[in-house]
Amino acid sequence: MRKKVRGGISYKFDIVTIGRISVERDHNRNLYLDEAGVKLITELNAFAHSFDFQSEASVFKSANPYRFLLTNQADQFGYEDKDYFIKNLIRANNKSGKLLNSLTNIISTFQMDEPEINEDVDEAGDEAGDEAGDEAGDEVILPMFSELIETIKTLSDLILYDDFSNIEHEEEIKNDGDVETLLFLQKTKLLYGKNYKEIMKIGGTGSEDEEEKEYPLLQKVPFMKYNDIKQDYYEIGGDIFDNLTIIIGYSNMFRLCGLFSTRSKEYRFLNTLYHLLSNYPLRAAPANKNKYILDIYKKTHYTLIKIIKKLYHVLSGYKLSKPLIRTIKNRYLAAEAAEAARAPAARAEPAAPAPDGVRRSSRIAAKKP
């Protein structure tokens, strides 16, 4: 008979923090770094694999000082398998139906139509794609991303990892302000060590150790910080760059979580999103750069819908079909209209016009390119 396990410490990861760290990791891995930079990249690799439930470098399979799960007890509790992510979400978040209710709220307000994506088109584009790029140019604006980014933040904020410690509280892994990445990682490791003395006895020096690159004619460079990387992409615009950063962090959290196989379209898209800055067409025509960012937006939208559908199905037992989506949205609009009708009556004021239930950003996001 298996030992009954109660809940434990829940870990919540701030998506903005994860995004900034993910940008630094992906960008600096392509540089000829000095010794301090190489060591920091190794730390970043290890931290990134805290979200890895599938690959050979998973926290279940490799020693890693940033792991936050009681992996030495995984066999005892039967969670060492590819479905751990789903099982953990159900266990940590769904005791009172909180996660399912939150997903229903997201479905009520988010544009759930899957965008059409032409996978045969070269993302960098060429002269033949300039006309299409020009047509898409006006679409790549900040309001287009607003609902998408807010939904990513909402969904990511719901993801909690339960450590099975029987200690009931929640830890948020967040870099407040502009703390140096190395200092943030050191504090995070100390936090894990404090909560998991048994795990820290196992040890581990990280994962995906970086082999120092040899370029005899080049001068080694220091590790580039997020704000400096952002300046290198000044043409994108600061607000759009920050939105892309959140998308990169989102792909880091979900690409190896176990929801999708590594051969699926969803995984391929998430992996593309993680490396979106590395693949950005710096030397291409402006129209093709706009086209590239539009493609990133559409792939993000597509994967987000697939994640929501997958989680809803697991938690409710129902597939999120189009008729069910319409039913959920109609119930939300009816409840919103009823609330709007009650409020003016209570204040004895003239009734306000009934809202259409769709934000402007929703309409922009739904617009076909």
C-alpha cells in the first residue's frame, strides 16, 4: 500500500523573470565568453532544466542544484513519468477546482480561433515576400499583443509545482527590480537548499555544462545583461521586445513540460519561440522583419490555445470543442450583461449601454492578417 502524501510547498515562477533569464541564456550561448560568463551560462542551463520533464537533462534524470521537486521520492509516489506535469497541476492546483475555473475564465475572454500558419514559408523571407510583408507591417503593433501577453501571464501564474514535503506554503521565484542574474540564481539555490536539505545532499553541479569555445583570434567578451541585449534589438521597440521576452519565457516553461511530444507541431512551435531572437532576420528588409514578428505572434497564439485545450480536457474530462467554447463564452456574456444591468439599478442611475464583452485588443487579435 502506498504511503498517503499530503500537499507541500508550492513553487510559482514569475514569467517576466523567466523570460529575461531565457533571453540572456539563449543570446550569450552564442558568444565567446570569458570565464565568469561561461560559469554563469552553466548556472543558467541548470536553472532552465527546472522546467524540463522530458529530455535526458530533465531534473528527474540528472543531478541539478535548481531542481525543486523531491526527485529522490519520485518512484515511491509513482510520479516519475512523462505525465508528471499534468499530475502535479491536478494535485497542486485543482483541489477546489481553482485551475479549471481559471481556465474557464480565460476561455470566456480569449480569442480561441486557431490562426492559419503556413509552415512552408521561409520565416526570414525573400524579395518575393516583400509585398506580403508590407501588408502585414501595420498589424505588428503593441495592442495586437496585449490580450495574448496578458493571457500568457494569467496562465503562467496558475502553474504551481508541489514538492510533496507536507509543508503547506507557497514560494514565488521572482527577480524584483533589476538584481544581477548571478545573485538571483545564488539566492534561488539557497532557497531550494533551505527547503530541500535531503536533495542538496545528493549534490550536482548543473546540467548541459558548456564547453569553452576556442576562437584564437577573438577577444573574449563579458556576459551580456538583458538591458544590453535589448539595446541590440532597438529597432524592434522596447515594448514589443518585452512582449517577445515574455513569449520566450512562456516557451521555456511549456516546451518540455510533457504536454506535447517532441515530434508534435506544438513542440516545434514552442521551440521556435524559445529561439526567436537567435532566428530574428537582422539583415532582412523591414517588411520581412514585420512578417517574422507576425509569424511569432501567430505561433504563440496557436500554442497557447492548444495548451488551454489540453489542460481543460485533462481537468474536466471534456474536449474543448467549438460548440463548448461558444457555450462558455455565451454564459460569460450573459453573466456580464446581467451584472451590468443590476449595478445601475442598485445606484438608481441611468442604465449604461450593455457591453459587447469583447475588449478592443480581442478584436485586433482576431483580425486576419
